[in-house]
Amino acid sequence: MTIKEIQIQSLDLMLYGKLHFVGKKNPTILFLPGLGFHAFEYEDLTKLMSEAGFNCLSLDYRSHGKSEGRRGYWTLADLVQDAKSAIDYISENINGDIWVFGNSLGATVGVCLASEDDRVRGLIASNCATRPVDFGMNNFRKILLAIASIIFKIVPFRLSVNYFIPYTKILSDKKIIEKIKADKSVSDARRFAVSTYQDMFSWDITKIIPKVKVPILIIQAKKDGLQSITQSTMLFDAANEPKEFQLIETGHVPNLENPEYLSDILVKWFKEKSDK
């Protein structure tokens, strides 16, 4: 197994990816990160998955991590385009099947990707941000965004997502939180333009997932401090067969909290589907 830092062209931007390469005929999993995060969040998980025989590509979306792009200015359609560009790279350089795993925002992007790109063999969507408005907005936040929208028309600026989705809602381990807070690329990528918030709070992935025709496993963490199980159950209800649903014993970011536990689930599901 070799680890490569790669560059991926996505329209006029250059994206960063980290590839754990096992073999050209081995299946490849594209790992899509969460809101404001980048490839670092899959470091331990991809090591375990590559040891199980999978090529693993972790992507930094535009405006995130080491990728190009104006920080804070993006839409869901932009991130789906970046994921398609990563699929292009895999298709051109590796011959095996292509699978996708995404957690939180990564799951949202993954569903949209699988609905549009028939090169995706199957998808695991973990703690999917199905309708962010359900858990990201309350009266105070509505007022805050309304005021920000007025000011933004005069003076463009970025507003930290911590006002809407604080670290303590997505992670319970203080050591992990402190490590992430020290990563300036994360704090920078978690400050969004008002236009990005407006796009985010318009998402309804229940309208997208009926277009997905490949096997899908929907995972929801029992200890998720950010969103309720409803976000995943309504996604599951709207999905086509073949589909599976699984509750897991972690918080919102299982790939950081317990990668060993999550890798067992992923290896089992991907190998079962590969054999069919």
C-alpha cells in the first residue's frame, strides 16, 4: 500500500486528495468530508480500510483544506461537481469498482453524486444532513441570518457556522475538539458567506434520493448531538430498494470518534455488495 497526495482538476479549480493505493484492480472508496472539514477526518479510517484491501481517496472540496477556492463561497452543486471530478480521477487511474462513503455533509454530497453519476456502485450515507433547516435554525438564528443578509448586500463578509452548528454539537471528545480548533484550515473553512447559508438551508435531500438506483446503507448515530434520528429515517423512507438502515453506538462523527468500529461496518457492507 502506498499513500499519495494528488491533485484533481474540478472545472477551473485544483483540488487536493489523499489516496491510499492498494492496487489498480481493487475497489476504491471515495470519502467525502463533513462541513468545514477536510481529508484529515478520514486519516485513521482510510488506513484501516486500505488494510482490508480497498483503495481509499479522501477529498478536500473546493474552499476547504488544501484545495483551491474562495473560502466560504460554495453551493451544494459545487461540492457535487468536485466529487464528480474525484470520480473522474478514479475512473482514469484505477480499474476497480467505485464506492462512496460520506458523513454529515459528506453524506448529503454522496446522495446527490450517486443520483447523477452511474459510475458509483453503492453508497453509505452516515448522519446525513437531509434538511439542515430542521436542526440548524431557531428564532435567534433566523433573526441573525436575516440581519446578516441585509448587511451582506452592502458589505460582503463571512459568518462562522459555530453560531449555527457548534463543535460541541458534533463532537463530545474535548481532545478532538481542541485538535480541530487548532487547525486553522478548519476554522477558516467554517466561516461562510450569507449566500452559502441560504443555499444550505434550502436543501431537502428527500427529493434527491429517489433518483439513486444503487444499493445504499443509511447510518445514524444514537448519540448524535446535532440532529435527531428523523433526519436519517425520512431519508431511508424516501430511498429506493435495495436499502438498509443501521443505528450505531457513536456520536455525529464516527470516523473520528471510533474508526475501528466504523471500519468493521464498512468492510462488511462493501464486501457483501461487491460479491453480488
